Amino acid sequence: MAALSPAAPTLPKGTSMADITQDDIDTLAAKPNNRPRKTLGYDTPAAGLAALLR
């Protein structure tokens, strides 16, 4: 069995989007963006983007 990818859905099946707030969405988006990546030299995507925008 393959490991779950970072892009795997994080909401349980059947979750109603009517119950999801913007804060919930921001929290869900922050998780993969703050996970270190080997391809980025163990930096996070958020840190890489911040460095590009400086």
C-alpha cells in the first residue's frame, strides 16, 4: 500500500462544505505549506515562497 501523498484530502468523506469556515480552510492550507520538503533542501514551501518574494 502506498503512503498518502501530501496532497491527500484532509477532510473526511462526506464533510459538508457549508460547515467549513475560512479559518478552517486557512488551517488546512497551512499544514502542507509548512511541511519540510526534501526537494527544497528540507525547507518549507512557505519559506521558499517568502524568500522569492523578498
